[in-house]
Amino acid sequence: MAISRAFAIEFVDLLSPGERAEFDSAFLHLWKDAPPLNGLWYEASKDLLNPDAVRYIDNLLAQSG
């Protein structure tokens, strides 16, 4: 599920403000409740992922505290 959301990030600007808030909330829920290995995978795979998606995810995670 998180991977499919990562691919959808390139279209996030097409979402209404409410849809974007819902998208961000669902994405954060997936990452915050994910097993610790998911975070390790993400950190180790950043160089292989879409740079725009990585920036979006990093910003989203930083804003959530």
C-alpha cells in the first residue's frame, strides 16, 4: 500500500485540499504504524526511488514530528 501511494505522489497536486489532507494522513498512518524495518528499508532505498517522492515523504514525515 505504501509503495502505491509513493507512485501516486506525482499526482498529489491534482487533489483537492481535502483529498490531499486525507492522502497525507493515510500515508503518515502507514509509516508511523509500520514495523521498524519499513523505515530502515526506506532509508536504504532512497537513492533508488523517485527523488520527488522522497522529498515529499521526507517533508511530510518532518512536518508530522
